[in-house]
Amino acid sequence: MRSRPPAVRALVFDVFGTVVDWRGSIIREGRRLGRAKGLRVDWAAFADAWRAGYRPAMARVRARALPWTTIDRLHRVILDGLLGRFCIGRLRETEIARLNLPCSRSRRAR
């Protein structure tokens, strides 16, 4: 007698990179900020460096060097390190917070 396989209860997919243009959002927001603040930054390189910081930051969380945190907070930790590296100064906290959340705003706008 063959037993039936268990019923599928859920299918889960990670679609963030498929439905959100994170890189393009960062570049657009960076260019907007750059025009407003007179910043001369290679925003594509900035977005790439920001994304490259994700795996090392997650490794720190997995190693418990950083506590569990939200992705927005983890992105902010990476961003804070990049501001000096790309010589981006003279920003108010509200401007930094806005730069950190372009994908969150684009998801709410849909």
C-alpha cells in the first residue's frame, strides 16, 4: 500500500530582486540628492558598493557580531560606512534616512 505524499501547505519564493529595482532606485535617489546638495558621486558605483556590503553584513549577523535586525537597519549600517568612503557629507539625518529607504517608498506607492 502506497502512502500519499503530504499536501502542499505553502510555496514560498524570494522575489525581492524580481519585483523591486533596488539598484535603479538607489541611483535615482542618489542623483536627486546629488543635484539638491551639489554632490559629485558615481551613483551606480555607490549602489554597487552598497549591495556588495550586504553579504558581509549578513555574515556579521549570523556570527552574532551584530544582533538580529531588519533589512532596513542593516542597509543603514552599510550606508553609514559608505557615506565617508564616497565623500558624501553635509547630509541631515532626514536625508540619510530617505536615501536608505527608496525601495520601501516605491513598494508603498504601488
